Amino acid sequence: MERVLAPAVFDVLANPRLPAPARATADLIDTASPVEVDQPTAARVMGPLLWITGRVGIDGLPLTKAGLLRPVDVSALMSELGWDRWWIGKGNRENQTPPAGMLRRAAISTKLIRKHKGMLQLTPAGRKVLADPVAMWFHVAEQLPVERDDGSRIAAVLAMLHRLGNATITQGGSAAARFRPADALAAMGWVHSDGTPIGEHEFDWAWDKSRDILAATGMSAYGPGDMTDPHDRVIFLRAALTRPVPDNTASLGPARPRPRPRRCHTITVRLNDITPTVWRQIRVDSTISLLGLHHAIQAAMGWTCSHLFAIEIGDYRYGYPDPDFDLTIDASTLKLDVAMPNVGDRARYEYDFGDGWEHTLTVDAIEVATDSPAVLGGANACPPEDCGGWPGYEDLLTAQSDPTHERHDELRQWLGYTFDPTEFNKAAADAAIKNEKLTRR
């Protein structure tokens, strides 16, 4: 069955600041060929998860009062999986035996088991794949990445791409795609509040849930046992980084209901003081909050949501409440159709109070539509984050285009890629805004 890139992978590739080596590694993902795994391989890779789901069984598995595995179960886990030879100590208490806790967390994160009333119990998915290595292999792969917040999910994708590249190199592939995931995350705009990059240790904690799963399946050196064969890793990571395309000729069950028409605002977002003009036209539900509108603008423009914002309408200023700005009202408390109820209404949107990126928002239409949120049009790329506002942006463009400029090499190294001010990918922007959970904000 043909496959497509997983949504989380597509989101990473849509970021124009993704370093070239990481993007080249993503090109190794084969979506044209079916993903196939035989039962012996699946049983070997899923061995630890098969063990713990079997231990839980239909009747469930009691936990200690602290909510941890009982000593008898920890001892059985370590000895029966052969992990006791990798761990110093008695290996009979979960809080002193990290591999046992890692496996329990991995089984919970992949929705094979759950904790309920002092016991571990199989989930419906766990019952379905119980004692079926191939079905469990696909189920676990397609749960990845399990992180919910944006930064951690991106970190998990980068880590899996990194492992895919290493496994491919081990198989004789090109080494040109090597990259450091933590550096790639920083290049994409995810840094500490003071601008310092995230270290390797902090990066590892960012994607710890998916890391537990890879460790439990032998896909990571963090695991207590030997890593799987490079070929097995490539196939598993392909399955984790892609999703199957449904066969249109197969029975898909009852037809899904058509999207219900909703009242929507069509808004033009124009970045002020920049040449060439950067603009997007977006359509969003009229009932989202101003905080939701902020996230829609970030996704459509290509910003990374790394700084504070404010929306000014008349004499009122909305954003994140801050004691330094007495007039700032919580943006999540006001709906768009109340704040901007008429066609032609305007607002001022500022992002990053340091760089001071000011945008003008104009309501173009208020109508019933089904495709929302959506990016309807646009032109040119938003400037790189933290480049110093429009004066710094102009300096950056000048230095980048002139190899003799005294800051040419410095700014190119700072960027980490060649910035094209005319770039605008409507499909990528539309995918990004659709991935935002705007209705929850």
C-alpha cells in the first residue's frame, strides 16, 4: 500500500529554516513502496511490549500503592527479557530499575495499556494486538511521535530522522545527510528565552516519551539491550514517519458526514514596513478567540510562535496578561466575531516586542464556508526570527546578496540556510494552519 509522510513530518519539512542535512535525510523516506515486516522480525522488535501486554493480560496487573510495578513483576521483566545482565543491582524495584519504568511508560504511551484504579489494564487496542507481533509492530510505529506539544513533537521527528540517517549509513548509504538534531531544532527557532541553543541533554528530555518507545523496541542506544539490525530500524522508522493511504476500492464502512458549513472570517494579514510586501489571506472560524487568531497568523505567515504578541483593536490591547502592560487583556477571552464583527474592520497585530513586527489585519469577508481554517493566498516569506526587526532584516538581505559584504559570512552562518525573501508555498502554509488546533483556543 502506498504511504504518505506523517503529518508531524510534513510540519517539520514545511519550516523553511530546517537545515539542509536534515531535509536531505527526510528524502530517504521511501513512500512509494509498501512497508512490510515478517512475523519473526516483528516478534523480535516488539518482544518487550509483547511481554508486558502478556503480563498484564485480560485480568490486569496490580500495581504498588505508589503506582509502580510490583517487585515480583520487575524481577520477572528483567530476567525473562534478559535485561538483568545490562543492569547493576537487584532489579526488583521499578524506581531503582529504570528499564522497567521505561517499558511501562512506553506501553502506556503507545496506548497498549492504561493505569486504572491501581492496576495496569489492556486498552481496546492492546487487546486487539495482544499476541500478534505484526499487528503490534504497525500499531506502535504509527503511534509515533506521541508528544503533543509542538516543540517536543518536532524534536521527536528530528531524532527519528537522525536515526534513519544513521541506519541508512550503516547499510552503506551516503553520509552526506548527517546532522545534529539539537542543532536542527535551534535552527528552526526553538531556543531558550535568552536565545541560547538547547543542549543535547535538554533535547533528549524534550522527546522522552517517544525515546522510551524507541528504547523499548531496540531502536535506540538508550535501551537496555542490543540495538536492532540496521535494516529492521530503517523499516520501522519508515513506518513511524509515514502513514498508509487508504485503498479507495476497499470497504471504508459508513460514509463520513460532509463538513458542516460554518460562519467564517476571511482576513488579510499584511506585514508593515517590509519590501517586498509579505501578506497572507486566511479563512478562520468566526468563533475562535483572538488567541486562536494569533496561532492562525503564526502558522500562515511562517513565524514560530517563539515570542509574545498583542492585538490592538481600538483602545484595547489583547495578548497574554502581563503585569508590565496594565491594559493587556487575555486574548483567549474574546471571540473574533465579537472583536471584529464587520467587513472592513481593522486591527493591529504585533509579534515579538523586541523585533517589533507590526501587521495590519483587515476583514475581507464574513461568510458561510466549509474549508476552515485555510490559507487562501499570499506572497513572499516572513523574515527570519530574531533578525532585528525591519532594519536588521534589510541589513541581512543586503549582506546575504553581497559576497564582499563584511557581514556576509557571519549572517549566512547565523541563518544556517539561504533565505529567499520571495518564497511562499501556499500548500505548506495551508497545511500548517490546518494543523493548528484553533478551535481549542
